[in-house]
Amino acid sequence: MEFLLLRIDPTAFHLGPIPVQWYGVLIVSGIIIAYLMAQREALKLGFEEDTIADLLLWAVPIAILSARAYYVIMRWDYYSAHPERIIQIWEGGIAIHGALIGAFITAYIFTRKKHISFFKLADIAAPSILVGQIIGRWGNFINQEAYGGEVSRAYLEGLHLPNWLIEQMYVEHLGSYVHPTFLYESCWNIVGLIIVLVLRRFNPRRGELFIFYLIWYSIGRFFIEGLRTDSLYLVGELRSAQVVSIIAIAVGIILFVYRRTMIRPAVRYKDK
């Protein structure tokens, strides 16, 4: 059985002549699981039944478009010369930071229109976002993308990884094994998810679960990005994901301090 798993076909199955990729299956699975988690918590906290579904109807397509737009902007030197490729999203080229920016802006506008608390909804969504990212990174694993620099097989074996995972980290055109950065980020987010779920039980101040997510994910992404070989760059060796991560950490700290010192009385996560 393990032998059969040594090389994973990126195509999960076919719908007639249309190939369905594992990457898409995992992304959709992550969205569905994230929705079910958020829906359950939203109902417990008194939201209307359709609130999360209505938000996703806007947030998901906008997140996809903004993820593509972010990638295209960061590689404008290429896409300005090949504008016909801008819409060819099926060839790859989306960025999680672009998706998050688009989703957060959409959620903010949505909550303003619905007259509900952005931070209350963001706190509910924090665990779901982490779950989506945990699952989605395994799509990178199957596609053999978003990996790091070259490592030895002995290094990967030293991480006590199963053989099928080690073999998938062998990139043929490089002729070597590579850092499983997808796994580093997935594991980092699993730890973050556990912490968020524990913190939630202590009924923290409103907004602090979301702020924790923002800081936690950004710290991990900053260091993991330094290992990757496919980074988008702003100028020279300045990696865009690391710059965005630093900005997100700073914003998170400012929000935490501001809400701790300026918001009175303190509103808790479970407050109506």
C-alpha cells in the first residue's frame, strides 16, 4: 500500500473529460469544514442561521479573485508582457495573503451592512480560517509546490515522516529532496488552532481570538517563507509575504493594546 502512495497523482478523478485536481478537492473540503465549524459556533452565539452562508457567498469568490490579483501584481513584470495569462488561474498562481486581505475587507463591509460586530464574527471565524489553511496546504504537497530549499533524505527521515511523504518531497527536475514547508506551516497552524480553541473556553475579550490568529499565523509565515524557493518579491531580496507578515504582526499588536486600553467596558467573546 505504501508503495502505491510513493508518487501521488495531482488529478483526483475525472468528470467526463474534465480532470478534477486534488488541490481543488482539498480547498473545497477546507471551505466546507470551515463553514460547518463557524456555522455551529455562530448559532451558539445568537447569529441568524444564514449569516455565515451569506458571508461566504461574497467572501469566497472575492478571496479567490484577490488572491489572483495579489499574485499578478507581484509578478507584473511577467503578466504585463503576457496579459492573456492573467485570467488563466487554472495554471496556478494564487497567494494566501491576497485571499485573506480580500476576505477580511469583504467581512468588514458585510458586518457594517448587517449591523453586527466585525470582531465578534472574526473571532468565530478564526478557528475556521486556520482549519482551511491546514487542509489547503496539503494541496501544495500533492502538487509539489511551495516547497523550500534542498535537503537530504536523512534530514527528512530524521523528522520521522512516513515514506510516502518523504518520496513526495523528491522533486525530479531538481534531482533532490526539499524542505516540506507545507508541512511546517500546516503543523504551525494546528498548534495555533489548539491554542485558539483553548483560549475560547476562557471567554476572552472580543476580538482577541482574531488578533491572536493574525499574530500567530504571521509569525510562522515569516520564518517559513524564508525557507521557500518560490517567494514573490517586492524589490531585490525583499519577500512580499515576509513584509505583509511584519505589517500584520504590528497591526495585531496595535489592535490588542488599543482594545485593551481604550474599549470600555470590556466586551467578552460570548457576550450578546
